[in-house]
Amino acid sequence: MHVLGTRSREIGALHWSVAMLVWICFGGIAVGQQIVASRGDATVLIEPYAANVVRVSLSLRRNDALAGPGYGISAKAAGAGWVTESTEGGDALRSSRMVVTVAPAGRRGPESVAGVKGTQADIAKFFNGSTPGVRISIRTPEGASLLEMQGWQMSVPNHKDGNADILYDRRPKDAPFFQVGATFASPKDEHYYGLGQNQEGYLDRRGHVVRCAHDYNAPAGQSVCVPFLVTNKGYGIVWDNPSATTVSFGFNDVTRWTSDVGQRVSFFVIAGKTYDEIYAGYRLLTGDVPMLPKSAYGYIQCKQRYTSQEEVMAVARGYRARHLPIDDLVIDWFHYTKMGEMDMDPARWPDPIAMNEQLHAMNFHTMISVWPRFVPESRYYETVLKNGWFEALADGTPTNGLPYDRAGSDIDSTNPAAAKWFWGL
């Protein structure tokens, strides 16, 4: 038994050595339950967050590819139940729910790029871009395709592409600017839903282009994009890059994501047998959202705007006299003495405490519209300016909208210290 046990260990060690040799030859390294692979000048990271949630990150800059996710992701990587493997088909990471495979270097599909000849080879000399081919497939363990990344891009903004002007926005302390993006196969029967508040009048994104950003002047009304969508193919995707991003869905059987600025391509894929399971994956990544106060689920009355305490009380009495159901009244902007004062103008709102007591007695709740903007004459402007908490141009000048916009400068709520101060105030 002792001899057999020793022999088994020797054979096991041999198998391990061969497996590692195959793995290294294909350019992959297993680090815990993740893949770090080289494809030409690109570094590819495949990192699991749950049995059905995986992150893909790739960049020409190795440290950027291996860096953690960006704004809004609170979950930590979790590789329990995942195993790595390497075959002729590429480097793979497998769980009970997903199989993620990075194709071998030089392989963009069934054919090797090395086999391209003639005109296509001549075109490739000049116009194949700066990124080496990386192809990533995500499937179920049963073999059903969820998502196929066919290509990606990472280029310095330039005059040929017409995006060089964005380099003027780069501050000295900022990381280098690149335009980054990825291209995915889009089967003809795939449909896409989500991306937050976009008011163009259609639910299915297929055959449309969405500018994923906060656009106050969008043609159909203010657009507030959330870079998360679900599909009818059993997965959702979270685009992990805080930059204005253009997404074109299903044109020529391809879906393309392109961010104006980034240092890497990073996205999460969530597999789900139901939409609820996909949404649960999104919640895992971004954290739990507290339930709103009960009154917020009823009817909320808001207009632009109630100008005084007297007007609000008259409206409230009118609703109750007509026995109309309403739960919340919203006191919108310019209730303050100056933009950024965080007060209520006593000339128009002489006793807000008494007003709220009366409204509560009538079963009303109130909401207030808080604007994160400060005019130079306001009492907090110098504090925000001194601490560097304003959104600013490359030269440090606080942004304040268009030249005729005199509503003050915006606080940078992505700065943790600024956000904490503003919330407390």
C-alpha cells in the first residue's frame, strides 16, 4: 500500500507538471481561482465573484488590467467553486454555472490570423488597430452560448478618429486617456433591455444606439444612464467604466460598447436562468439599496415650483378638501436665500417646522430638492473651493455650466470627503 501510495503521488506530480507546462505554453497563469493571461501586448484578467458572476478586464497596460473594479462596485472577488483548466481551445475558468474561455494567442475565431493573405493581409498591416486579438467566450456548462467577445479596442484619442479634443480635459494628475471598447456577437434573436432612464420611446435596445451618460439636454427628456442591461439569452452585463459610453445594439449582428475615456476594458457578466437571478447578481455587485420611506411609494406631487409656505399649505388643503389621495409634496428649488446656502428663505418660508407639523397632521410628508451647486456669494463656497471639492477643469477652475449659467459650481460627489461633508450638511 505504501509503494502504491508513493507511485500515485509520483504520477500525480507528473500530471501536474504536464498540466502546468501546457498552461504556460498557452500564456496563462492560474492565480487562485482566476486567470491572468497574456495575448500579445495585452493582459487579460478573468475573475469570478460568484458561481454565476464573472469579471473580465483587459488592457495594454498590465497594472490597469489587474486593478480592481471601478466606481460603484462594492463586492469582492470570490472564487469558491471555480477551477482553472487549459486545453488547445484556450485558458478556461469553470464553475457549476459558467465556463469562461480565453482563446489562444493569435486566434480570432476558427481561422488563425496568420493564415490571412492577399488584400486582407495588406489591410491588416495598416488598419488592424493597436490591440492584439483577444476572443473570450462565456458558456453554460451544458455548452449553451451566453456571450462572445469578438474584439476590443484601446487607442489614444486622435485627429483621425475625431476625438482628440478630449485630451484638453486631462488634468496633470489624471491617468493617460484612451478610448476603450469591446465588440460582442449579437445573434439575430437576441434582445436587450435596461441602461437606466432613456426616454426615446422603445423598450428593446436592439437596432438602436444609446449614448450612456447623464444628458440633461437629451432630445426626449433628461437621460440618466445606468450601464447595466439584461438580455433574453440568460445573462446581464455591467460595463465597469465611469465615462460617457456609446452602445450600438445588433447592427450587422454585432453589439459594440465604446467609452470616451478609460485605461482598460472591464465588464461583469451575470448568468441567470431568470431575470430575478440576474438582478440579484447586480445587487451582489453594487450593494443593497435601502427601502424608501413608505410614503414615497404613494403619489408624489411636484411642480416647478411652489414659491412659498403659504402656497404649499393652500395646495395641501385643496387636495384634502377634494379627497384626492396624495402622500408627498415636493418643495423644489429656490426655497433658499442663495444657491448653496442650504436654508429656507424666511421671507417666503417663515416657519418650516410649524408647516411640517401641520402637513404631518394632514397625513402629508414633504420632500425637499437639494441642489449640489454653490454660487461664490454663498456661505460654503470658500470651504468647498479650499478643499478642492468642486468639479473642475484641467486648470483647476470650478465648472459652472455654460457662460450664462449663473447657478453656481457643482460639488464633486465622487470625492469621498466631499460626499461625506455634503450628506452631513
